[in-house]
Amino acid sequence: MEKILLVEDDIHVLKSLAKLLRESGYDVETAASGLEAVELAQKDEFCMVITDVRMPGIDGIEALGKIKSYQPDARRLVITGYAGDDAPIRAIHLSVDDYLMKPFPPEKFLESVKTAILKYQSEIKKEELTIFSSILQKIFRTLTQEIETKIPQKEGRSVRMAELGTKLAETAKLEPKRVGRLSFLLSFHDLGYLTFSDKEMEDLLSSKHIETGCKIFKAVPEGEMLSFLYEKHHSPFNKSSEMVPVESQILSLCETFENLLSKGLSQKEAFQTLTKDPGNFWEPSLLERLEEVLFNPLHKLSEKPSLKTYEILLHLGKTYTLTGEIETGKMALQKLLEQEQKIEDSDFKFRLHLALAQNLIRDQKFSAGEEEACRTLETALSLNLSPLTISSIFLEIILSRLFLSKTEKVEELLEKGRANFEKFGDKRNLARTELYSALFSAMSGNKETAKKHFANCKIIVEEEKIEDFWGSESLALRFREKVPDFLELLNFDPTNTAQEKGVQFYSFGPIRVYRNEAIIPEEEWKSKKGKILLNYLLLNQDRPVSEDKLCDLFWPHGDPERSRKNLHHIIYLLRRTLEPNLKEGGDSQYILSQHNAYQFNKSSNYWWDVHEFRENLQKAQQLWSSGEAEKAIEKIRRLEDLYTGDLLEDNLEETWCDFEREKLKEAFLELLLTAAAFYEEKQEHVMALEFANKALTLDPLREKTAHLLIKLLYKSGKRTEAIRKYQTWCSQLEEEMNLKPSDEFAALYEKMTISSRIS
């Protein structure tokens, strides 16, 4: 029986989960730390490792990385009550099978374990059934490549045949074992030419190469079956005679198709030739499958990974970069860059490279950042993106050039950006423009002009209540290194401004908490549940929450007395984290307690993104209702700054905030769509597309949004992009929800395709 390694530093959780697994029939070995787990993995073999994240010594994900070097085939499952901001990305790098947040239902845990074990058994079975060892693969690959160099028209065809034939086999729903056999034959189909003389190579005598090939294949595991399939691939298919195996037919079809391509035909021409004279070698359905594999865009798209995962990584990369956690942001962006060739969405690629430019610049790699930003600007211009988007790239180019002491076009870019930000009500970027104008003027020696721009910047920040502005522009404020008297000249100290704000809480996207504009580092959060409990109190600050309710919520299956002690301990640690200078036994200004209940002090000195989001949301809705569209759009711009991801995005398992999460997201979506419709009515399609794109990114599977976006692309003359976007969206909808678009949406697509053919 396969053995599971369970790693958990909480002895009660460890015993509980071990008992649950053993009662389900699994053999379990336990470890109370990451180091102990690594030691066990060096001595024994495990089919699966289940680990908590935060533990003494090395954490669970680091332990998984070490164990992977000893046991690469073991499946990996992460369970955690709280993980660091970079834990999900580190887990992605290790390709964990699942990532469960505590508390989780036992049945969900067991289902995840069962699925991973089945994967392990399947992989082992594939290895046991494989028909060639790694050494044999290398030998055969080398021999095949040698043959292909002697026959120019065959160069690279073994790889192409294997790829095409495997797709055909999968559409024919062959079992994995049969697909494996076929893949082997396709990859080494030409080994039969080994004994050919140079003259025979030129003539490509087929009967001899089949005879030789059969002899070679008989010498490997499952050789008789391989030889039989190989021999039959030149036999005519006839329903009234002996049935030719479908593997042999696929092999024959791929070979014939490749031979047609080698004569200079295109894929379309080669396929048409096959359909004109199909002969008797293949079942008619195989030609239909070949057509689907070659030309059906939905089939091709279904083979690509979902954009949903990519969107999550991109969001993480952007958010961490712009909040100063450069390395974590870089990890997410690097993961995306590795997958870039698989991504066809041009808008997504643009946003990825803009985020990369921002990361490079904030990592003070200014030359590389400027180059990336300039390339991104060229892409934005080629895609005809909105003036606001283009102007936001200006700011990245300007910031990098200021630090490189390059003044080329800086003043021109500042003026263009300022005009667009003023026109479209983007106050945050307008404040950035004024700040960078002050930097440019100071560097140029124009002190009075610098003071004027900096004063404008402060006015915008204060009037718009952009609380996180100075923290997000910490790199720009380091310009004092270029102009030593810059901050003194402007009579400004961002540190003092930060101290007046107390603590800043960010609940949209990854949870972040700042003291004095500096993020509270991970090591200061001693409890796994601290941040989550803090957010629960923030969301319920209008009333005290009883200890009993908190215990039931966060320790639903725990012993009541033990749960109460855990709660007291976490509250103690939470207070110390928010207020490091709090005296022992002193009253916290943030977490109040009375009559066995706790409440967040809404009268304390704090700022919370959710609170400001709600205020701006209400103002935007009121402005729309009163017909003040331009002012409403200014508020929507502020909402865009604040909405860095779904509410408590890292803790979607926390169902107690589901209602508020969906309510805020839905309201924001409606405003984005309203803004898109507003610009559509004004025939400003580029601006309408900007808002529609943001709405679809927020909720990728909503038909109303996709319909509007694709209609706008079509109206603005981007017909090819509109068709491609529709196909991508349909594929994603079917893959993730097993649904199809409405008749109305399908009718729009038909209209676009007809129009495209006519034009």
C-alpha cells in the first residue's frame, strides 16, 4: 500500500487528520516539522506529502521543495490556516495538487487526497506500462534524427507526426495506453530506413522500411503489438475484411498528410487532396477529426490553459509590485513570461509587459524598465488603446528617464499625459504627473516651477483622499538622491504625513496592513488567523462580536475551552502586531473588548480601502443618477485604484464575507459597464473599450460584458480581434461552466463572420 506523509506542527490537527486518513484506509506517517519531514523522506518512500505552511524551522512549502528532490513523483497537498503573501506563488512553482484553507470539511480534504493518489497511481502505471526506457528513447531519437538529416523532406517530421497523431487519438477517445503506443510509433516511424543504402534513401522504398521497422519494434517491450500496428498502417481499410486498428489508420493518415506537406502544399491544400482521393486506408470519421484538429479554432483554444489562472498571476504581480513587494511581484510575472507563448490574447500580453516594465523600474533597473515601457508603448499604439492607457505608460517612461538623468521628450510626455488625465478625470495619474513635473523642474533647476507642481500634487491627493499615494510613490520620493535639497525645498516630509494616518488596512486583493506607510512584514504576523480575524472585525465594526461566535466561526470543530484560549492568544498577538509599543495590559486603540466580545474601534486613527471604496461607490452612483456623468467617471477612476482584487482574495474559502464580496464586485461591474455604454453612445469607442475590457477582466465569464466588448471591437473596425475574442470566450465558457452563448450573442458572431468574409 502507498504511504502518505502528513506534516503539521499543531499536534491536535496532526492527530485528527492522521486518524481521518487511517480510517479511510491510508497508511500514514506523521511529522511535526518541515525538517522532520525531510529526514523521513530521505529514509522512506511516499506517494503523497500533505503539509501545513507555517511551521518552526523551515516552512511547509520549503520542505516540499526539498522533498521533491528526493521523491519527484510524490503528489503534494498544502493545507493552511494562513499563508504568507508569496505562498500561493511558491506553491504554483512546485505544482501542488491542491491548496486548502482551514477550516475545511473532512469530505473535501479526503476528496482532494483521493484525487491526488489516483493521479500518483496513474503516473506509476504509465511508467510501468511505458514501452521504452529513457535510454531507449535517447537512442531511438538520435537514430531518427540521423535518418532525417539524410532525407531533407523528412526533417522534423517525427515531432510533427507525433503531435498531430496524438491529437487525433485523443479526439478518437483512445485509452491512455493506446495513445502511448501510437505516440511511440509516430515518433520513431522512420527507424525502418536504418538499413537503406543512399540510393534506397532517395527512392524511399516503403515495403523494405516496414519490414525493418517491424524487426526493430519487436525488440522492445510490447513489441508484438507495436509490430502488428506498424505493419498494418499500410493495409487498406475495408469494413468487409479484417479490421485495421485505428492506431494504424492514424499512423497512415499522419504519414500521408506529412508527405503532402513535404511536396510544398499548405495544410489546407493537403487536406483538400486527402478528401478528394481518400482511398481505402481510413475510416471516414478520421478525416472529420483531422479537419477539426487542423481548422476548428475552438478545438485549438480548448487545448490552451484557461486565462483565469493567468489573470490571477498577473493581478498578483501588479499588486505586489505597486505596493513595494518587488520580489514577490517578480515571481508571479516570471511565471507568466514562461507561459507567454501559450497565451494568444493580445490585450493580456500588453498588460503583462506593462506590469513587467513597472516591476523593473521599481526594482531600480531603470534602463531595462525604460526599454520594456517603450516596447509596451509601441504595442499600445498598434492596438489603438485609449489615450488614458497610453498616457499611463508615459509615466513609467518618465520615471525611469528621470533616474537615468535623461530629459529626452520628458516635458512633451508630461504635457500630453496631463491633458488626457484632466480630460478623462484620472486624478491619481494626474497627481503622479504633477509629482513627476516637480521632479523634472527640480532637476532642471526651476525651483519655483517645482514648488507649483508639487503643491498641485498635494492638493489633488488631499482632495481625492488618495491615502496610499505617498507610499506607492516611495521610489519617486527617493529623488532626493538626485536633488539633495528637493524635499527640503518643498517643505515636505512623507514620514510625518504617514504618522498622522495611523494604520492602513487593505482588504481588496491580497490582505496588506501598513504602519506609517510601511507594510507590516510577514514575520511580525505571529498567528495564522490574525489577518483574517482582523478583517472579520473590520467588516463587522458596527457591533461587538461575541467570543462564542468567533470561536464557532474560526474553530468550528474544536474543544470550546481550547478554542477560547486560541482566540485570546490571537487577539493578544493581533494587538501587539498593530501596536508594537503597546504596554503590557494596556488598552488597544484598535481592538476593543467588553463583556466577552470584541469590536474594531471605528473611531481610531486608521484608513481602510473598503470604507473609501464604499464612499466613492455611493458618490458615483448618486452622480450617475443626477446626470453628472463626467464627475461620476472621476469617482470610477478612484474605484479602479482601490479595487486591486476581490475582497479577501487570498481567502475565498472564508464564506462569511461572500455576500459583501459579491455585492461590492457587482456594484463596481455595473458602474464599469455604465461608463462603457456612456462612451459608446458618444461614439468614443476606444474609451468604451477600456471600461469594457476592465469589466471582463473582473468577471471573465459574464455574457453581458463579453457581448458589449465584442460589439465594441466590431464597431471600432477590429473585426478579426472581435471574432478571436468571441471564440476564446466561448471556449472558456464551455470549459469552465459547460455552457454555450445565447442565441443573440451567437447571431452577433455570425454577423461578424459574414461581414469578414464579404470584406
